[in-house]
Amino acid sequence: MYRKSLLIITLFVSGLLLVSWASANQERPELWASLSVSRPLFHAGRTKELLIYFTLVNDGSRTIDPKIESSKIIINGVELGDSGFILSNGPRDKRWRALPPGDSLEFTYALEDYFKEPGVYRVSWKGENFETPTIAFRVMPYKTNP
């Protein structure tokens, strides 16, 4: 009876260790994401050229859904409420939902309406499996040429 109990306990513990090891070694998506802006300095009233460039690279070994439509644009620490609407628009190909290993997505949005007021803006982009470093740019007060 003792041997049978010991065998059951050993099998149970071995099973737990195997599940734990498999969980720890399960590949997590490896997405590299980055943002850039067309220029670091703008003037109020002249932000029509303000473009934000979004880049996403799959550094993993399997095709993944980057779930871009559910990602968030963050401006000065606040999630942009229109993120879903913005990121759901524009031309798309199959990589939008199935990004192969070693492939990338690059897209651009003209977001001047969110940066009309003078100030320093810090912008980042966050998804389920990625987050960009924060970029910064400035909008100066409107100034006419002398």
C-alpha cells in the first residue's frame, strides 16, 4: 500500500513539474514595435505635415495575430479614445491578422487634429503583445514670419 501511494504521489508531482516546464518554455510572441514622427518640431496651425509612423516586426518563430485594432495610442499618459477607430481604418492585407515570422507591418496616420495646441507631446503605442518606447515632439505657438 505504501509503495502504491508513493508511486501515485511521484506521478502526480512529475505531472505538475511537466506542466510547469511546458508553460515556462511555451514561446511567447516576440513583436518589436516602434513609432516615429515626421519631424520633432511643429508650429500651431501648421501641423498638417504631422505624421505618425507605426512599425511592427515579428521576431518570433510562428505567425501571430498582432491584434492591431485593439491596440491603444497613448498621448501624454492617456489612452486615446479613438484608437480603435483610427487603427481599424486604411488599407490592409492578410498580415494585419496573421504576421509571419520575420515579416513586418508599417503604416502611417495623419493625426494633426490631436496635436493642435502648443506643448510637448509624448506618444506611445501599446498592444496585447507589444509596447513601443515613448517618442516626444513639440508644437510651438503659431508664429508669423517677420
